[in-house]
Amino acid sequence: MPELPEVETVVRGLKQTIIGKTVESVKILDEKPLINSKVPEFSRFIEGRRFTDVLRFGKYIHFLLDNGSSLVAHLRMTGKYIYQDVLLGTEAGPRTEAGPPTLPENSAHLRIIFYFTDGSKLFYKDMRRFGTIKIYRDGAVIEEKARTGPDPFEKIVTPAWLLEKLKKRKQAIKPVLLDQKLLSGLGNIYVCEALFKAQVNPFLPADRLDENMAEKLLAEIRNVLRLAIKKNGTTISDFRSIDEKSGEFQAMLQVYGKEGEICRKCGSVTISRRKQEQRSTYYCSYCQGVD
Ligand SMILES: [Zn+2]
């Protein structure tokens, strides 16, 4: 499932490609992603509109439109946006290598195609069909935004803020960090990595973190996310950026998916895996002080 860095990678790709483009028409091959509109309403909503910006909050993609309305999308397991530039004529031949991917309009798992007035297209593909796209008219309260906590990069998120929030939670720190109402955008991979880097025991009750630990943890959450964004995310299953490139962060993973491998930090203990609320937690028992 894409986490914050993967969504940020997609958003950056969309920013570079669709801002300023006007939707001429839209083809909806599957209406399942449209969770608060039907096909005719969605078409009327989007046709003739120009994308003015693409933003991210948590793991959501927020498409802003020229009339103040917007789309809020979530990729869930396998949602993907693929941009296709105007194809060159036969004289130059189809673009290969560095050029944009060409996607036949009957390719598998295609759900929606946005046709822009300049001839370029944006494809929305989703194999598992859990991804969503919601429409919001000008002035409407974005529900997803109201229910999710701040982004780990926001200014209000300080060690003191984090400590204050954790004080009320007796649950283990790791599942607490996955709670999108606390901080938005963090998922299993980056939480495991950040806890390892900060040398915090993932099973420690959240209310027992001290100032020093909160400071280290927040710094490592940001470091891990920043690095992952720089590497265009992590390709664990089939995540691809908008130009179909794989992420490269998986090469930097220290604990996630490394069960049985020698810890890169202490060099003496093997990485363990244990389930916490149905999710695998990877950790070094020595470096993170787990009994
Ligand atoms: Zn270790």
C-alpha cells in the first residue's frame, strides 16, 4: 500500500504534468472509484475544468480545479495515475526510452481516462479496485482532511506536541503511530524504520515515551520520509510513480522485510518480526531494547 512518500511522489509527478491542463472529456470504464458521484454527475463536474494545483494531505491526493471545486483521491492498494503526453506523429515514431509510457486504452485494470484539450491524457488504473475519487464542490468541507491528523512535516508537530498526544495513549507506540488521526501519512514500513533508527521499542506503551525519545523519534520519522521521497518511494509490491518508474527506497530499508538478517546497526543480532494488531513489526531486539 502506498504510504506518504509514494503519494508525495505521485503528487509531484502530477504537478509536473497536469497543472494548467483542461479536461475536455472523461471516459469512465468503472464507476467503483467514484464513491460520492455517479457517472453523469462526475462527467459534468470535471469536463471543462482546469487543474490549478495538486496537493497531498496524509495519503490523500487533492486535485484543485479552476472553479474552486476539487477531487480528493486515495490510491489504497493498487491505484495508479499514469500520464501520457501527446504522442508524436508517425514521422518521429512513438517515443520510447525517456519518453512517456504509451498505454493502450484497452489495457487491463484501466478505470478512468481524462482527456485534456491539448491531446494528452491521464489514466487511472487500479487492479484491486479499492482506490477512491470523491468530488467536492467549492466551499464544501473536505471530510478526509477534517478526520486526519497533521502531516509529520507540519510546523505544529513538535516533540512537545507529540509527547502531549502520546500521554493519553496506553497502547504500544507502534500501532499508535499508524493512527491517521494522530499523524497522517505514516504506514507500516516507515514506522518500523523510524522506530529502529530512533532506537525506540515498538512495544513500549505510548504514554511512557520521554522527551528525549519523542525528539529522536520525530526526527527519524522525518528523516526516513524525506529520504524515501528523495528515492521516489518504496516499491514493495507494484508501486510505480506517475511515469511508471519504481521507487528506490527499498534498497535503504534497515528492518522492514529483513527478518532473520543480521542487524546493520549492531551487527550481532538478527532482525525479528512480531505481529502487533495484525501488522508485522520488524525490529532489532538489541538496538531497540525489546525483551
Ligand atoms: Zn541491532
